[in-house]
Amino acid sequence: MNSIKIAYIAMEHIKIIITIILIMLALISDIRTYKIKNRLVGIFIIIGIATNVGLQGKQGIGFSFIGIISPVVILFLLYYLKMLGAGDIKLFSAIGAVMGVRFVVYAMAYSFLAGGIIALFIMLMRKNVMIRFKYFVQYIKACILSGLLLPYSDLKNKGGNEKFPFAYGIFLGTVYTFLTFL
């Protein structure tokens, strides 16, 4: 194996390590504050761009840029409807900056699957599956009757007890993507 191929493989492993550090730090931040800090995401976007430029030259900029923009475009509607926080989308963008669009799309899909499983588990533990299901049905009806896409939030429950840090789902979905993607 020539030295260029070895260097490329080493850089790919470095990208995995960078992404794992990112999702671990984001998870800790989201657990503590329900926020994923812009500084954290910004630093890792810069690291992702630099790493991909080191791997691919000028083409690495485009590789990272598409990975950054794709989550924003794909997930904007969920943010608009208040179903997903801006920090979660920015975290996906940072993952995309490092790993690229193909990886981040899979990571998003697996993260939503993991988040759904976590949410179901929480609802089962709280014994409020039917209450949440009825609220969802009321939300759909309100959207249909009004002809509008309304924000999805339980206005009666101001405590935010129906939420959990989605970074759990992102962490699990990204790790699973590593296991299946690479």
C-alpha cells in the first residue's frame, strides 16, 4: 500500500474521531442546557472544512459546503413547525461539514428513528401515549381546518415536559450510521 493511500485512510479515521468528539460534546451540552452552542458547531464546521480540504484539495470545500447546507434545506420545515431546534440542525450541519452529505442524510434518518424510539419509551414510562396521540390528531385537524402549517407545540403545557434533548437521538443515529455506513 503506498503512502498516499495510507495517509488518506488515516485522514478518514481522523474524520470519524472528529465526529465522535463533536456528537459527544453536543450531547453533553444539550443534556445540561437544552442548547447546542454555536461556538461548538462553528469550530467543528471549520475543522470539517479544513480536514476535507486536506483530503481533497479545493474539492473538499464543496464536499463540506454541501454537507453543511443539506440539513438546513431538508430540516427547515421541522424547525419552522417547532418540531426541531435550530441547534439540532446546526449539529447536523457540522456533521455534514466533516462527513459529507451522503453520511449526514443517513445520520439524520437514523437519528429520527432513534429519537422516535426514545420518545415512545418516554411516553410509555410516563403513561401518556394516548394523551400525546390525541394531541397529535388535534394538531393535524387544526392544520387541515385552518389550511395552515401551524407550529407543533402543546400550548397548555408550558413546562416543556414533553421534550427531551434530541442530541440523544443524533448521537445514537450517528453512531449507528458509522456502524452501517463505513
